[in-house]
Amino acid sequence: MPAVPRVAQPLRADYRRLSDLCPVLRVRLLAAGEPPPPAAMGWYSAVELARDPQALDAALAGEAARIAAADGTAPRPHVTASRLLHHYLWSVCVLIAGPWHLGRRVPTIDPADLWLHAPTGDLALRPRDHITLPGDDELRAELRAAVVTHVEPLLTAFAAPTRRGTRALWGMVTDDLASAIWYLGRMLGEEDAAVAAAEAVLPGGTLPLPGAAAFRRLTGADGREHITRTRLGCCLYYAVGPAPACLTCPRTSDEERLRRL
């Protein structure tokens, strides 16, 4: 059955709910006729980030400044680029997977309709169409396609500054899509259901996304179970300050995960 685009209005309700659920997602919604946020104030669309080296440099400079302000030292350039790309990928995955998880709507976010504020990392979005289908497998395929279509030009632009190859970059997308769905489930108090949903979206073999969500459970000494997964690649969180590697990092052993959990 062909995908059916629908008007944006239901998305606004989804995004208002997402804003309540996800305090770390800083996004401003633009009305259909509202002018785009100005480049003179440091706002750049995903199209500009992908095509204009000066826009990308400005966004990277903003990320470097934020890391330096929080950590006290300037990060290495490839660390800055990796952290900025991770921030953008995770955010756009929440923006696409959120309405799917909440209401079976897959937004089609044109890169010209999503802006990043270089000084703060905040986002602005103009919601437009979404796709809805009766079949779960078909809708999951639309979700993957919506993410892939939106981020592909950005991955090309970020390849050199992140020093990552094609498979590693798509591995980041896979990780952030799994993480976004997992996060939504935790915020809703429905972690088990979200983990199952993420595994259905990312079963493996869905190229260019190179891996599976592959969640697993660890049992602590007290008998409690904890859900975890291992990222396909490192997001370099450990490289920006004194904090240890994140709990899903390939560098973090299961023993360390249980100790910290």
C-alpha cells in the first residue's frame, strides 16, 4: 500500500507532548507561514549545514565553545564534530520517532524545515506532512526511511570533521535511533515496550543502518535486571571531560555497567 502524506496539525500535538516528556529536547515549533529563524542570529538549516562549509564551521565553533565552557578545556576538532553530530542525530531521531511512538505518525522532515542554533544547540522545526499506514512493518520501514533521507546529506558533510567512515557514521544513526526510542519509553514509564519497539525497528539487516538495536538484560548481585545495549560505535562522550564513558559505550564492560547501575 502506498504511503499517504497527511497534514501537519496532528504533529503539533505530538510535539507539544514530546516537549513535556523530553526536557532535554530543546525545539521551537514554527507556524506554516512564520519566517525562518535568521542566519544573522546563528540559525542554520540542515540544508545549509550540509552544503555550506561556513555554516558547518559556525555550528562546530558553537559546539566547541559549549564544551569548553562546561569542561574548562577546548575539545579536539574531531571530538567536537562527533559530539555535535550525535546531538543532531539524536534530536532528529526523537523528532521523527516520537510521533511514530505516540500516534503511529511518521513525520517527513525536510532538511530545509529544521534549523540548528549554532550558539546554543537549540532547534527550530516547521512541521509539515506525516505518513500513516495500517501495517506495522510498513510503518517501521517508513520510519527508517524518514531518518535515512533526512540525515544522509549531513553524514557526507560530517565525514571529514568527524574522521569517520561511512559505516561508522551510519552506525551512529542506528545507535541514536535506538537510543531515542528507548529514551521515549523511559520517559513514558514504558521501557519494556519501547525496547521491543526499537528492536522491531532495528532488527539488523536494514541497510544503510548497519546493525540491530540488540538490547539485553544484565542481572545484578541483588537479582535485579537492568536493560542495556552496546553502541555500534563510541560517541566520544568520555573525551569531553572527566566523566567516564557512557553506559552503552563499547569501552564499558558489563561488570562496570552493573556497578554504576
